[in-house]
Amino acid sequence: MDSKVKRLLMAAVIVISVAGVEYVTGIEILGIATRSATDPVATVQTETTGEAPSGPYLRLATWNLYNFGRSKNDREMAFIAETLRDYDIVAIQEVSTGPAGAQAVGRLVDELDRRGFDWDYRLSDPTSGDGSERYAYVWKTSRAQIKGRAWLEPTLSRSIDREPYMARFQERKSGSTFLVASIHAVPRSKDPEHEVRQLDALHPRYASDHLVVLGDFNLDEDHEAFSGFRRLGYRAVLDDQPTSLRRKRRTGPNGHLANEYDNIFVEMGPLHISRGGIADFTTAFSTLREARRISDHLPVHVDIQWTATSAPAP
């Protein structure tokens, strides 16, 4: 069966189970650009530090796509696909729980397919606590494959409102794997510190895996709540880099950015951070109000390699 047909059927099943911009802006992602319909010089500013990978790697990204499924028209969806096209795996937070959320993820993958590679996806069940939402993973099938099923972490469903969405991914050529945990912590007013501290428990629970914990933590990476991760040898991709958008721009180079909420924590030793950074898509828009129609968060990305002593999973 054609892969696109299979995805449409998958989306239809999910919808049944839960039911019932006048522009396409040109962007530049790691050196690849497309022409803008309204502003030929508009680009997404990709800020990356580190060195290009020298061996097998996967380019992993995380993006909180504000109200995904309830607030994106076709042209905005095309812009999102252009922004994500050069990543291998993308973890998405804040997918709506209604039928439109499942449909939006399927529409995004169709848009990505039109850009030269085949993509696949998995969509979580609604999370179990207050502020329920879904998570999603989308990935480029020529570069990565999922191992087994993806799952909402049951051991954290009582202590974290939107428990992490877990999936193992394998780099196709080397066979090397890592386990990804995607999280959207509660807002600052509801004590995200408590939820972040619970994430340490994933390390011993999945001791035989190489773990990457990413998402929207609603905390900056220097907060004491991450001390457990640091003791276990995890490293944050971003340091002192705001990722959430203000409503009104202030002066200075980061005057449009507010808080250091989004990040990727990598288990160092078995894994190696080659390079990482942000994709500042706001540079493609004349106002923050327009940019916030896409999201109120920037994507964060990292190129992950495996160390020489890290054996591929069977």
C-alpha cells in the first residue's frame, strides 16, 4: 500500500477514535533556501554551534507548535514543513486532543513528503492529567526508523500532568539507537520544577538505552530542578538561550525572545553532541504577531552521534 495512503488511513482511524496566511515565506535551513511569495529576502535564522558530524548521526529537533490542530491554515502548515525539512526526527508538543490534532499531523507529513523525502509519524494518546494534549514524532524514513511502539510513560502519569512520550529511533546505516522522551511541563504558575525533578527516574528505568530528554520544560537549563540530570552526566544543548517569543519586541538582538524554556538534554558518554542550536523563524515575518501564528516557541535542534564504545542496539 502507498505510504501516503497508509498515513491517511492512520489519521482517519485516530480521528474516528477521538471524534467524532496569505503567504508562503521563503526560508533558509542550514543553507537550503526557497523563494518567498511576499518577501524574497526573508529567511529563518539558524543559529548553530559546534562542529559538523564526522560519522553516523541523526539531526533531532523539538518544537512546541502552539495549539497544533486548532490554529494552522494550509499556508502556515507549508511554512512549518519548510522549517523542518532538513531535520531527521522532530518531536512535537502541544498537539490538540480533538480530531483536528490528528489531521494536522497527517497534513504536516504530507507537506514534508512534497519536499523530496518520505516521512512517517506517530501520535500519542491524550495525556492523562490536567491540560491534556497529544505529542507527536515525525521522521524522515530514509534516515531513521522507529523501533517498536511509541508510548506515554506510565510510571510518570500520576506525578506529571502531561507524561513524557517515549520512542526508540535507529539510524538506518549504522543501526545505532537512542531513546527519546518528549515532555511539555506545566506552566510556571503550576510548579514545573516538581515535574522536571521526576524525569531523573527515566535514567535508571531505561538503563540499557541511550537517553535524550527534550521539549518545553517551562524552566531554564540552569535551574536546580535539572541538577539530577547534571549529576547523571546529561548535557543541555542550549545554554542561556531564550526560546519563547514575547508579544512585543524589546531592544537588543534577542529583544523578541522571552524565556529559556525549550531544550534538549543528552546522555553524554554513549552519545555525543556534534552541534546544536535554534531556528529563529521570526526573521521571516515583519511582526511578532504574525510569527506567533506559527508558534510562540522556537525549534531547538541537535546533531547526535554515538561514541566509539557505544554499541548499536540489536
